[in-house]
Amino acid sequence: MIQSELEPGLEIGPQPGPQTILLACTAEEIFFGGALAAGKSFGLGLNLESRHQKYGGKISGIVFRQSVPELDD
């Protein structure tokens, strides 16, 4: 579980399956794909937050979308 810095006492965590595997991954570069609405963006956000807490904010990340309309999904 990850402690929220914005909401004290709030813990967020991954869904069982791919998100859990993603958070356990130690690779520096991650390519994470899957079906529509499978939680990929949320999982990547959790991964960035956990690395932010681990490394004291010295991280960066980027999320690519295939097309602009996908941002509405």
C-alpha cells in the first residue's frame, strides 16, 4: 500500500494481477499495455508515486497515448 501525501491516512494500492506485478517491477523502463479500462494509467500512477516516495522525488515518467481521443476514455 502507498500512503497518500495529499490525504493523510489514505492508503492506495494496486488491483491484484498486472498492477501488482507492475509495482513489484524493478526495471528502469516499463512498457505496460492491455485492454481498454484495465487500470493501466492508474497502475503507472501508482508506480510513479511509489518510486517518488522511495527515491525522494528524483524520478520522472511519461505516459504515451496512441491518439488524443483516448484521453477521454
